[in-house]
Amino acid sequence: MTRNPGRQRSGEEGLSRHILPNAGTMVGVCTTLIGLVKIVEGRIGPSHVDEAAALTAILFLASAIASYLSIRLAAESGLAIRLERCADIAFVLGLISLSVIAILFAYETI
């Protein structure tokens, strides 16, 4: 399959169309985690997991916004390509952050 040489990565072929729904889902996962931690804090005592999850949710929100704007802009736009790259980086950082939070919470570090 050959690509149209005038077409950049954004748009129908771009990563943004995959990042946007998944980033929205991950914001929901972080919100659920915050709620569950708030319920459990009564038994285990205070922790910082909810604060870390809230910061991670902001990363996923930034990823969702950047990917949405990338989709809305023209596919050939340099700004759309940069926004898509930012969305990708923020999404991966959010995934790494959520994984680190899970590991630290499992070992009762935070």
C-alpha cells in the first residue's frame, strides 16, 4: 500500500484517532482509582495515591486535548503533527506514571 506523498501522519491515518478515545478512558480509570482509594483510606490510613492518580489524569487529559486538536487541524499542518507527537508523549508518560503508581501502591510505598 502506497501512501499519498502529500499527506502527513495526522488525520485518518494518524495516531491521534487512537489516542483520543484511549486517553479519555484512562482519565476514567484514574478517576475510579481516586474514588477507590478515598474509600479504602478509612481503613488503611492516609496515602498519596489519590494525588498521584490526579496528576496522571491531567497527563491523559493533556493527551486527549492535543490529539483532538490534531484531528481538527488540517492533516498537512505542521502544528497538527506537533500536537500529535505531544499527545503521544503525554499518553505514554501517563501510562508509565500509572504503572509506577500501581507498583508503589502494591508495595505500600505510597
